[in-house]
Amino acid sequence: MASDSHPASSNLWQRSTAGLRVLHVIPSVAPRYGGPSQAVVEMCRALQSVGVEPLIATTDADGPNRLPVPTGQVTDHQSVSTVFFRRTAVERFQYSGALAQWLRAHATEFDLVHIHAVFSHPCVTAAGSCRLRGVPYVVRPLGSLDPWSMRQRPLRKRLLWHLGVKQMLRSAAAIHYTTAAERSLAEKSIGLRRGVVIPLGVDGQLFEHDGAAQRFRQRYPVLGQAPYLLALTRIHPKKGLDLLVRSFLQVASAGPLARWRLVLAGDGDDTYVKELRRLAAGGGAGRRILFTGWLAGDDKRGALQGADLFVLPSRQENFALAVAEAMACGAPVLVSPHVNLADDIRASGAGWVASPEGEEFRPVLLEALRDDGERRQRGAKGREFAAKSFGWPTIATQLVELYDSVRTRSQELGIAVTPRREELS
């Protein structure tokens, strides 16, 4: 491992003729943290394709472990220039003194900084470094500002709010939301304005069915050619997977629906995983519930493309990247109204929306499983909507427009953009 000292030269690399250089700061890119880790990499690859020079600055955090990556030097991470720093304190806060030092030294080498997340040390220190050096920055809060999220661990968040989060948001040139629902919830929660809605994109390969679905079935012979519903997500109590397991056991234990399988794909909270396995073992349909663990690459694509129904009864969900990916694959979706894509799913006819309560969720699940034709029709509508809304080339263009507007305002003011003080009171 390299040391965590920043490079001796004043610049990380020679500026290309393209011009726009954007630093992306995120607490971690480990797969265990779900969609945000994946999205920031794909976002940077899309930005590269339109001439932007992105660099990701992050930590080596991977839950209680560390990613096997060099630290303190620019390296290639999934085709994106990335610099990792050692996490040196508690996992939840992702503290890294070396990252803070590096940000203070290098912030001015970038035209703009895009911060992904709010309540963590890398994000707060990135914002502080930008204010110190007069560099404009954009914050993508990842759903952490909606009322449900703000109620989780309130004492910790209140402390962080006063230690830097409030000033971080107050001085941001823009707040990047990925859905209109996320913006509405945040604005109602804390009165924050200057929001811009730009969605996330999905891998273009998901639109191309190339046999991955059949390869996935071959890897898991227990599926045979039976239809299956899929939940592909970070395993956490807020995802409502216990409700999904109980509902599946009740509606698919016997009769025509006994042919169905349930695939739970993901990793996360060990205690919750054990609870889900106990629930599955306690029902007659439990032998038809498959726990695959984390899926990536061809396995993930195959699971999504082969799914007859994608389900996420989450109690809170920001963009829900896996839902967008399922829609791109042509799988109809069943989500709770707390998934911020729910309004788009209703409007496009891409699936069903049901409350994450057993009395309301189970009948909708039963309806979806019973009607093969309706699932096909809604899956086709979802695929059409995803093709129009979640293409990375279009989204990259929207991001560049945002960056350009931020830079223009900053240059006109001669300083980093600071909003009116009556905001975020």
C-alpha cells in the first residue's frame, strides 16, 4: 500500500484540452453500500464520454473491512481515475484525516466539486475545503434529507448538522436531487431550495438481452424454468424484505402460484439476513426462496433480465437504482409509495405501487403474480420509460449544463456561490 500523503506536485495530472475538471467526493465506493457506490462510477464514465475529466476521491471503507486498493495515489477504479484514502475511525462516519488534508491541498485544481452524501466526514470536509479555497460545489444528498431519514439516529445527525452539515448545504451552489419526490421531501423537511432534479442512469447493456437470463438459471438450477420474483438490493430492515418473505409464503404456498420462486439477491445486515432465513424456513414455500448473496456483472444482469416481477416494498428509498435497472430490462415492478420513483411508475404504467403493510401489500402482490398478460404489458411500458429517462448520455449532458451554470455564477460573483442567508434557517 502507498502512503496517504498527497502527491508532491501541485497538480495531479496535466489538464487536457477538454477543460472541465470535476472532483467527485463520496464516503465509499464499496459494493456493500449499494446504488450510490455504483452510480458515482457510472456517472463519471458517462461524463468522460462527453469530455469532462472526473476524479473520484473516497475512502477504502468496506463495512468493518477495507477495500484492497492502493491509497494516497490516483489509480484506475472501473475505468475511472480514483484516489482512495485510509478510513481511520468508526465505520459509520467514514473519518479520514488523510482525505481531509488532500482536499485542502488539491481542491483548487478542479473547476467544481460534486459531493455525494451528507452526514459523513468526507462530505463535510470536502465542502469546508471548497469554501476555504473558493471552489463551487454541488451536493447530492442521496435521500438523506427527507423526513424519514432525518428521524433515523437523530442525536447523531443533530450533532453533525451543527458541526458542518448546515453550513455545507447553505453554501452549496446547487442541490442535486435524482427525483422530484426527493426534492419535495427535502424542501418540506428543512426548507432548502436551489434544487435541481437530474436522475441517475442505467447500464446500456441492460436493454440488450444476450442470454444472461438463461445463464443465471443455469447457475441456479433450483429455479429451473419457473417464474420468479426478484428483490435485488442491499439487505437492510428498511427495505421491507421481511414483509416480502411473509407475503410470498402466504400467497404462493399452494395452487397455481406454487410454481413461483422468490430470489433475494444482496448482502448487508447479518442479523437481518438471519431473520429472513428463519422466516423462509418457517413456511411451506420456504424451499422456493433462493438467497444468492451479492450479484454483479453477468449474474446481476441475468437475474434482472430473467425476473418476471421485481419487488421493493421499502419503507424509504431515494432513487432505487435497481428499480430503474429492472425497468430497463423489461421487468414489471412492485414498489411501495416510499420509493421515490413510485410516481413515475404509476404515471408510466410500469408496475404496481402498494403500501408496505401486509393487509395492503399482499393483495397487490397476488394480483401481480396471477396476471401474466398484465405483467408483460407493464414490463414493456417500464422498458419504454427507462429508455427515455435513464440513458447516461442524456444525463451526462444535463450534468454538464448544471456544472456550466454553477461555474458561470461563480465566475460572475468572483467567489464560490453562497445562497441567501434566510435559506436553511
